[in-house]
Amino acid sequence: MIRTTSKFLRFPAARDAWAQCQKSTAAVSSTLDGLPEMPPCDFQPSAHDGMDYDTVMNIRKTNLNPALFTFYRKPVFIHQGYMQYLWDTSGRRFIDLFAGIVTVSVGHCHPTVVRAAEEQMRKLWHTTNIYLHPKIHEYADKLVSKLPGNLKVVYVTNSGSEANDLAILMARLHTGVFECISLRNCYHGASPYLMGLTALSTWRYNSPTGFGFHHSMNPDPYRGPWGGKHCRDSPAQPGRSCDCIEGECHARDMYVDQLEDVLRYSMPKGKVAAFIAEAIQGVGGAVQLPDGYLKKAYEKIRAHGGVCIADEVDSYN
């Protein structure tokens, strides 16, 4: 969701983005002149009849954990959502470009999703997996039909952190090796177990969490020591020059050599439990890796007896 700051609006390009995403067609006037109207929308949000802004802010300060921070001096007070739009309590409309912080990939309150949820809530809310019920089996059947090769087993978890916790545990039990490798600048969760795996300083705390985790050099063609405008399989390329020729990335190979260095010197007897990486680093800044890096990295890990874990954080949604 695009939000305002005076610093943001100083730049012409930012003003243009703001104009497209922020001005409401509701009965709320803009403080900036000459901005184009937002796209038309037939949906009419209901009037807000709950707590007012001051009451919510007071509860936020006195009854909720202060770790739940907000942006801006006067945070946006969202009341309702529909598809790509959000409305605040005054009726002002926003275009949500973040998909609820990359969570609602099909839009807010999508009619198809709402209808399916309503139907299920009228049938069954919850039961344990020691009994059979159809939905998890229907979901698993549809999911594996879209997966390649022998990826045919589904384990449903409650969150990304829980999924990564389980993946690391399973890799360690399967291989009989404790040590794992991730990339610098990665984000794989902030649970006590995973904080050592994550290599972003903003999501790490001064507590002993890194036992058994090692971080290899991040293969970033933009900020890393190697790479440039020929290194990504993407229309978005770094502007800096490099020695690579189109279709042949030498920087990729040097980053793979750094991973091999970790395997050679930091792994017990050259064995590793798991290597985990995001195909595109999300929380770390939408970092796209050099073309073919993960394929070569996976080959190295498997040659050392390890399991390759493909994590998804933000960028895929």
C-alpha cells in the first residue's frame, strides 16, 4: 500500500506514483492539485461504525506489544478492502500495491475466496488429522498435480517460519548431519531456531541463535564484488559493467566457488545437512541472483550429501 511522507513527495516520479495510487474518488479532496483520478470502482464500502482513530491509537500504545510498529506520524487506519483496493475509516480509497504485505495474492475479499470460506465455515471448522476429512486431500491432490518430477508429498504448516523449522529438522534427521548453509542477506524467519539461519541484521537479536548455521557470500550482481549487466536472467539488470559476456556469467561461478569454500572448510568431513535459499531474496531487497547460480549451488550441495531447500519469502506472491 502506498503511503505518504513529505520526503517521498519531493521527487517528481514519486509524485506520479502517488497520483496513480493514492487519490481517492470518494468524497475526500486531495491536498495536492492536478493529480489524476484513480481508476473507477463500482464497489461501495460500508460506513465505519467501530472504534475511532484516537481510541485505537490509545489501545495500540497501552495494550499492544510495542514491537507492532506503524509507519508515519499519523498511520493509515484501514477499514475495508475489496480486490486491489483498501478504504480508510474516512472513506478514502487506496490501491494496495503490497498485497497486504505480500499475503493476499488474489486481492482483498475476493468473491470466490469469500464464497469458499463461507461454505466451509457452515460445514466444519476444525478437526484433528487423526480423522479423515476431504479438504486437505483435495488440496494436496490439486497441488501435487502442478509440481514437477517426484515432488508429490505435501506437509501443511501454519506459517513460513514453521515450515522452515520443520524443513531444517527433517534435513538434519535425514542426513545425520547438523550443519546447514544459507546466504548472507537472506530471510528465512525470526523464530529462535531460524534467527541463526537468517542473515539480515535488522532481524537478528543479541542472543545465541547461530549454532549449526553458516552463511555463504550473497551472489548479488548489484552490490556484491562480482557481477553486472549480463548476469541475471531478467529484464532488470544492474547498471554496472562486468567481465561477463551475454549468456556466460563468470560472476556466478565465483560466487559458487565461495559456497564451495564454506563446504570445504566449515562442514564436518565435507558433509552438510541442508542449503536453503530464496530464488529471489525478498526481505533483503528483491535481490535477483546470477543466472544459473542455484542450479550449480544445488549440484554442489547434493554432491556433499545435503538437501536443497527452496524457500519463498515475499518475492513470489
